[in-house]
Amino acid sequence: MNKDNHDKIRKKYGSLVVDFVTAQSSDDAIYCLFQNLSLIFEYNDFFLQNAWNAFPRIKKLESSLNKIEKKIIALLNKRREFLSSLSYLLCTSLMEIKRYDRKNKLFTVLKGRVDERCNFQYFKEDVLSESSIKQYLNDNELNILKVYIETEEKILDFEKTFDGFDKINTIYINNIDIYWGHSEIEDIRWRIKLLLNGIASGRNLNESKIINRILLYYRECHPKIIISKDGILDEIPPFSEEALQEKPQLKMNNEETFSNWHMHYMIPVIYCLVQFLLTNQYPFLRLCDDCDNLYIKKNATTQRFCSSKCRMHFNSQKAIKSGKAKEYKRKKRLEGAKESYYG
Ligand SMILES: [Zn+2]
């Protein structure tokens, strides 16, 4: 592959990652990913449909639920996310939150200790009040606790007033692996977006926290180097058209461990991100001057907007501010045009 072609493809990899992080939801992000993979790697015509059918999407899971039921599921999921963040924060104090008793505002925690071989062990369960838990958290972390308790209270309201609560709770628990994987996808999307926003604003990779984790995953994926038909070295991506059409392994071992099924879909994103960053294409990554969204510039021109819609919106706002729009309208009115023609 010659250098121009190589750069062109790497730029497409960048677009794939940008589309992935700027999509509206985790379902949409994965659909965009399949579409882009299919185009870039020239997958067969059935790939998109097959891969999409195999992907455990939230929309499919919730297709028979109404608005309130979906809201309850979102709250239950939020509760799980906050609980796991809190446990993560408390682990430096060798503690993990197990349950929260909403009625009496009491936390059941697992307390741990480090043995002589530096292994961490849980050794007893304890019950702590809200104020005791607060002692272990700093101001920022207290905010997480606050939102967590608010979420618990909202759930309690639904539990008291909504008849089908138990049914919805069962749906959630039965599909917790799917919800967990989607939360992980959202988390990775959010972190990569921060990284790309930083790069587009001229920040150095040293300032990013996620890049080391990305590189760790990348090394684990082992992309293979081969000699291509043209007799030059080339790399085979560490994922395949076939594997992406298979249903990922969903399993629930116990309450605390989940299958890493979402990584099945993250590997192509991580691969494309690192490949994009390896080539010096950073100047092509930009933030739109109008909507602030990330995009990849098509060429070296001074493109400032992600879409023509944003360019038009920006220019019309500028015209309104400068009074040019008013002047234009006045002129058109004098010429006898109808309002709707120049509105
Ligand atoms: Zn824009």
C-alpha cells in the first residue's frame, strides 16, 4: 500500500472512531461501527444485517416496554452504576458497598484487609449509617453519594406506586449482563471522546488518562504483520468479519462478575483509534466552530464545520449579529418579494 493510500485509510479509521463516540446511544454507536467497518474493510452485503442481529441491543430488549417502564430500567441501571463507582472509591479504604437499605438509610458494607502476602481479603460485613460512609469520601465523591441516594429514592417511589415494578425489576436482573456491557460501551465512548476533544484542542497525549488503557488493550489484541501480495509488509486487523457476526458470549457468573462481551465490539474501535493516532493526522481532527462536535476534516483546506448545515447556521447567526440579515430582508422587501422567500 503506498503512503497516500495508507494515510487515506487511516483517516477513515479516524472517522470511524469519531462516528462511534458522537452517536446518540450505545445501540446507534455500534450500528455506525458496523456500517463503517463494512465500508472500510469491504465486508459482504449481509454483514451489516447479520452483525446487527447478533448484537444485544437495548432497543430490541425494551421494544415491548412503555415510557415509564423504560424509565424504571434506566433508574435501576443508574443505581448499579453509582453503586459500583462508590465501591470503587471506597476500595482505597478497603471497603465495598454491598447493599443500601433505603427505608432506614443504612449501608451494608464488606470490609477487607490485606494479608501478609499483600492479597486483599474481605473479612466481615458491617452496617454503616449515611454519615459514617461520608467520612470516607471527599467533596467530589460525596456528590456521587448524593446522586446515588436520590436515585434510590426515585426507585422507592416507583416501587410503592407502580404496579408492574417487580416485573420490570425481573427483566432488568435477567438481562443485567446486557445492561452492564452497554454501560461499559458508554463509558469507553465517553473517555475516547474526551481524548479526541483534547487532541482537537491541541492537547498532548501525555495529558490523557485513557490512552494507556487503550494501548494496553491494543497490545493484547496482537494485530498480525504479514507480507502482502505486493511483497510489502502489511498488518491484518485483530478482528474478523465472521467473528463480528457471531453472538457474543453473555453470561452471568455471580452478582459481581460479568462477561466482557462488549470487548468483542471494542477491539475494532481500539484498533482504528491507535492506527489513526500512529499516523500524523491529528490536524485533521477538529471541533466544529458551530456545534462543537468532533469531526475529521476531509482535506487540508480550512474546513471549520462538521456539516454544511452547521456552516449555514453559523453564517446566518453571524449575519443576524452583524445586522446583515436585517439589511438583506429590508432590501428583499423593497424588491417586493414575499416574506417566506427570504425568511
Ligand atoms: Zn457542527
